[in-house]
Amino acid sequence: MKKFLGILTGVVVLSVICYFTFLYYATYSEGTRSGELIKFSHKGVIYKTWEGELSQGISGAQIFSFSVLDKDEKVIADLKEMEGRYVKVTYIERYKTFPWWGDTHYFITDVRKDNSPFKTK
């Protein structure tokens, strides 16, 4: 009986470790989106996370919500500077997220200024 409980405990612990390792490293998709950066903030009660929104439509009808990891300091600084401007962001989408990472499944890895297609010259 002790041998069975030991094996069962080992299998459960190994399964939990594999599950969290998968969540930590696996990504669901990668891509780019562009739009006007309308919001970027550091929010939270227990875990402070960086969250933002990108307006992808003329009237803000299509909003892309995203998070930024604390370790991406250059991305955070660039997003603070570019708020209110038209930007192109590169992101990864994760299957699930941890509370200390952010509210969304989308995580920005790069940001750069882009030309708005709505500007008339």
C-alpha cells in the first residue's frame, strides 16, 4: 500500500510540474497588430501588471487588449512614450496565464511607431 501511495504521489507531482511548465513556455500563436494605442497602465491590487488597449477601428469599435511582462522594460518604456499614437505591436498568445503575468492571453514582445491609414494629407 505504501508503494502504491508513493507512486501515485510521484505521478501527481510530476503531472502538476509538467502542466505548469507547459503553461510557462508554450505559446498558442504569434503575430502583429496595429492601431492607436489608447490606454497603457500599471494596475492591480495584489499583483501589479502592465495592461493596455489598442483601438483597431475608426470609432474604437474593435479593441485589442494586451499585457506586457515586467521583464520587458524596453517595451514598457516605448509604450509609455507612444500612448495616443498609431503603433504596430508584435505579440504572442498563450493558452493560459498566471495572475502575476497579466489579465489577457496576449503579451506584447515588441512595439514600433507606424503610419496611420486614416490620416488624410
